[in-house]
Amino acid sequence: FPIIDMGLLALDVEERPAAMVLLHDACENWGFFQVLDHGISTELMDEVERLTKGHYKRAREQRFLEFASKALLPEEEGKQKQAAAENLDWESTFFVRHLPEPNINDIPDLDDDYRRAMRRFAVELEKLAERLLDLLCENLGLERGYLARAFRGGSKGKGLPTFGTKVSSYPPCPRPDLVKGLRAHTDAGGLILLFQDARVGGLQLLRDGEWVDVPPTRHSIVVNLGDQLEVITNGRYKSVVHRVVAQTDGNRMSIASFYNPASDAVIFPAPALAPEGAGDTSYPRFVFEDYMKLYVRHKFEDKEPRFEAFKSVESQSAKLIAIA
């Protein structure tokens, strides 16, 4: 599994060319990688982890136990039980929005220390996301800042990306053979930065038809690419199917931050990666908000039909323009 030491990506470091090759290979052939020496202090990460686990115990555990007691039907229900579990995710979760308008003050059961730590953490993750996007530009031969600009929208997004964090707990599950922690899917957005539990695993990605464990590594950030980067890179870098396998022991912490395009950003393949005369691009042009509306209905299905749906819309629009 690719592990990138970001300290080796500084401009004046002798090992930088080899580290850039490793990063490019991770994006092109894995869609996932871990970063170390990423600039976020271990003290802040430890504080966020402590407060997140404390918040679950204090504010959410009892609610999840009530859900869990009803989620798995009695053993004798057989097929009915299995059908119900197939559409279930064994997770307790809440979402914090950072950009364009933060909502952390509106979440009622967070204490002040937790709010402060999450704000600080979000600032550091935003810096990391922007740095990674520029490194991806360099590896793809794109102008510096191209991907960051592609994520910006018009007046609705105030020129800012959409950035938010999904905080999840995956408590022990008595039937991991029956229910997933989180069902298999690709992520809809751009760049996903995950701070995961260092002791309890379960995250897996699909590679060459096999499920591969994403190893828990203390103080690392796991990065994966979403559908929007696949479109913008014209398929050079692809989003990858992943899931969380429920565990019988331990409560897995997952803090996944999504650095996505603005809701009104128009997404399409970068011209430099889809030059004229090289044939049609494989990907459509669409507004990110429209993609999300489709995604929420089909999250746990293959991504290709989502792309095809927008290609069909493009085709119909082109015909209407030609007729006019």
C-alpha cells in the first residue's frame, strides 16, 4: 500500500523526484495512499481523536445501541433478515460543514473544546488538500493551481470549494458476516482526507478484483480520489471502490474530510489531458450540484452509469443546439 513521506516532496530535497513518481503511481494505479510528515501536529491529532471518542461515548453511544437492538432481526427470520442487513451501514455518524459556510456552531451536542479542535483541524486539512492538489497538477503536467481553480464555482459558492467532515464511529458488530460497516462505493467528490483509528481496522479498497486492507498507521492521513478528479483528469486518475468491514471488537473512529468542488462548479476534463484531435473524451461536462443529486440516489451502485447519464444529457443538448 503506497505510503508517501511528504517531507520528501519539498522543493530542495534530493529524494523529491522519486517521491513524486511514487505519488503519481499511487494516484494512477491505486486511487489511495497514506501520507506521513503532512504538517498536522501529532498533538492536535491526538486531541481530535480523544475528543471524538469521548463525544461518541457521551452523546451518541446510547442512541446507536438502541438502533443496533432493532437493526438485526431474530435469527429465524432468515432471508428477510439478510435482505434488511444488505441495505444497512453499521455506523454512527454526523457531518460538519467548513466551507463555504461553516455549521459547527449549529451542531447541538458538541462541547466548546471539541468545536475549537475541529476548527483547527479543518484549517490544517484544507492546507494539506491544497498542497496535494498542486502536487497532482505537477505530476499531470497541468498548470499550478489548475485543480484548485476547477473546484471553484461562481456566486453561489463564493469562489470557494465545498469542504466538510464526516465523523463516524463503527462500534463492535455481532454479525459482521451479515452487515457491512459501510457498503462498497466510490466517493462523489474531489480529494478525501481520512484520519482513521490507529488500532481498529476495517477499511478496504477494491484492486484488481481483490479487497485490500488499508493499514491503520498512527498519525497518518489516508488520501483517496473521488469521481470529480477522475473526470477532470480524463481518467488518468480514477476513483476507487472501497468499503468498511464491521469488526466484532473495538470501536473504529473515522474522520473523513471531503475537499470537493463548489456546488455550482462546472466539471469537465482538463483540455490539456483531452487535447483536440485526440478523439472524444470519455467523460461528460456537468455542474457538481447536479452530480450530487444523482449520486445520493445511486451511491452504492457503479459510477459508470452516473457518468453515462450526464453524457446522454450532453448529447441531447448538442442536438437541440444543432437544430436551433
